Amino acid sequence: MKNRSLVSINDFTRDELVQILDLAETFEANPRQRILSNHVVASLFFEPSTRTRLSFESAINQLGGRVIGFSEAGSSSVSKGESLRDTIQTVSLYSDLIVMRHPLEGAARFASEISPVPIINAGDGSNQHPTQCLLDLYSIRKTQGRLDSIDIAFVGDLKYGRTVHSLVIALSMFKNVNFHLVSPMELKLPSSVKKFIKDAGYNYFQYEDMNEVMTKVDVLYMTRIQRERFSDPMEYERVKNSYILDNMMLTDSKENLKILHPLPRVNEISENVDNNSKAYYFQQAQNGVFVRQALLASILGVI
């Protein structure tokens, strides 16, 4: 994986994904190593981020690397009209690897095609979020002991949810996965993503009522209805409170159920769920540091 970009989760094979997860386990056991002391990583966030940006920066700092970059486009020369091409070509002169989030779908792929250093996609519009996908896989494997033979429900914004798109594609590489898709009609999973499920020979089941899946699944993957992805404010208002998970709804769920969420949460998971042993979303966020350490170390070739 040395010197390779990660733009889409299917840039890596199943075996390579598992290799990253295995390496992440070693970083969880020992996260503070100075193996990146001779490396500079650029963090270019053209769109707001908390967990992704800070977990990348934490991963780099704990490994002894140095971080340069910006946390919003307004603090860069983009605000003066600089093109993405010029930004990437310039920043690549100062760094060994670029982590980039951008609001436009395809921006990360474009950057990877023009950059002389590897690009890690930290989210491009409503397209993909492959590093979130890796930490989601890590969290599922850590809580369930496997990635094969999983029943998983995705709830909420499946149309614009890039974390959902990436995770569906990745899980389609594993065996005997059942996909339960819960969303309003307006926010169904795109056909282009469903194709990965079909091509893997699996079935998916679509619902509008979350209660229909509560007793069936091992993993409940909640998502925020994303105001920023809607061009029509009225459409957002119509669907924003479609699903709210409450502690009482978990009464008859499987003993092994774990609740994941890519965060930030708005109101789709009630705070009374937080102390339930089935809630795993904050541990999931912590897992992001270990997974991103494994990814950085692999791409920079220090392990």
C-alpha cells in the first residue's frame, strides 16, 4: 500500500482492508510511537469537520509526525480564487501525504490524479468517506468478532450519507451480510450503491419504519439527516425528524446489538441511549485514531 492514494473504499481489496484492521489493533495496544518523525502530513479541510480532522491530527501527532494545512476553505487561498489544482500542486511540495475533505463529489479523485504525493479522501461531498468506513469495519469486527455473517441496519439519510455508501461497498466484500435499509422514500440508498450488494449476490431489505428491524440486526448504524446536503429547505424540514432512537426501543433487541453513528449527532439518538451497553458510537470515534494511524503508516511505508 506504500505511496498509494485512498479515494474510494474499493481502491483496496478485501485482504488489504483486513490488513489495515489488523495493524490498527497493534496501534490500539501501542498508539504512541515516533515512526512518523521524519514526515509532514497536510490536512486540507475545505469543509467543516471535528472528529475526522482531529482524529487524523491526533494520529499524526501521536506517531511523531508534523501537520500543516487549514480547517476551512476561507482561511486558504481558495478564498482568493485559487483552483483546487493549484492548491494541491503547491501543498504537495510541502508534504509527504495529503488528507483532504472537499464538498464536491470527485474532488479527491481529481486531486489523486494530479498530486505527486498520496491523497487520503476524508470525505468528498455525498460520495464516499473511506477512512470512516475503515473505522466502522474495525468497530464492527471488535464488537461482533467478525465481519462475515452480519445483519446490519442503516437508518436515516441513505441517499446523501457518504459513510453509508462506503460501508455498504466494503461489507459487500465479505460473506453472508444482510443489509436492512431504513429511510424515508426521499432518502433511499442510491441504485449505484445497491449494485454492489447485488453484484456480491446478496439481498437488501428496505423499510420506512425503524421498528421493523430492531429485533433482527447485530449492528444498528444510525445517521444524521444532513441539512447541508439539501438544496430545498422544505424537503429537509419534512424528513429531519424521521427517526429518533430511544432507549425503550432497544428492549427486545439482540443481546449482541451495537449502535454505531459516524457523528455528529443531532437528535436521531436520544441521550438516554448513551449509558446503554449497546451504545458504541463514542468508542467508535476513538477507534478512528488507531485505524488512521495504521493507514498513514502503511501508505507512508514506515511499517
